[in-house]
Amino acid sequence: EGFPKTDDWAPGELVDPPRELVDPEVAQRSLAGLRPLARTSELIAKAERGERLSEDDVTFLFSARGADLEAIRAAADGLRKRVSGDVVRYVVNRNINYTNICYFKCQFCAFSKGKLSENLRGAPYDLDHDEIIRRAQEAWDRGATEVCMQGGIHPDYTGRNYLEILHAVKGALPDMHVHAFSPLEVWQGAATLGLPITDYLRQLKEA
């Protein structure tokens, strides 16, 4: 299922986006007289009551456009105001890409190194634990409270490698929050250890 664009703007262009994309009041005026579908309103109310939405419910909401999308946006903004108000929070972190060696060939990736890309975008690397810790410590010393760690799907990595990376960082910096690993890395770790995903996720969390 696809949805056509209703304007010519695209991210990255050196022109301002349509005001209805950035100004809620303009968006509401552009939809004056239009009402969201009854199901959209029912699902918003269900979520606001704290009831769990089904996969079909969520899929339906993701397809929202026009007045339905504006109703969802308004409900989300209302939740944001109740929970956080207008205080903007942020996290100081550092990204640590511990390896760019990867046996997958994802067409969107601009940084992985495989047999067909060894001479592109710099040399292949696989950081050892000392270097990962050094970078994490450097981030901590500069005020970071979190490190984000992600890398290529290294053909020699097993689930133990990912656990050892976590042990290394948390052992050196127990108060550093670790935001790590893509779904594919988690899958790789679980598959190489012969574990269900849920069991491996539990091990990562405990590490």
C-alpha cells in the first residue's frame, strides 16, 4: 500500500517545508471541517485509557492521513504535554562503531566493509576491547552518560563477542548507560549460540 505525496518538498532541500508540516495551527486550519474516521477516534480513546492496541490497530493508525493523522498528532502532543510539559531533555552520548566488517550486502549502508567493498570508504577495522573502553572513557570524561554501540555483522562474531563488549564497557564504566546492538546483531548473537531471541536478549540485559 502506498500513499502519494501532497506537496513537492523533501528533506534536505534548501527551502522551508510547507507550514502545515511544522505548524499545528496551520495544519488544523487546512483540515477545517474534516473529521477523523470513527475507528481512529475510538483507537485514540482506547490508547488514552491505557488499553493495549492490537497489531491490526497499530497498522491501521500507521496508515492515517489527513484529518486522521492530525487527530493522532494532537493526541500524542497532548500526552507529551501531560508527561513532560515543555521541558526539552537530551542525552550526551557517543557512537562507537566497533567494526565495519560485515558479510551482509545491504544497499543502503555506506560504511560496512565486505569482499566487494574493501577499497571503499577507508580500511576495514575491528576494534579491540581496550580501544572501545578508551573511547567510552573519553566520552565519559567529556560529560557523556551513554554510549551507542553498533557495528557490521562480522562473520567471525558469535553471541559471546557482543556480551564481552558489554562486559568490557560496564566493567570499566559501571555508571555509563549502554545503548547497543541492532536487531540484526541480536539475531546474529542468538543464532550463533543456538538460543531463542528472548533468552539472548535477557543475557544482553544482564550483561
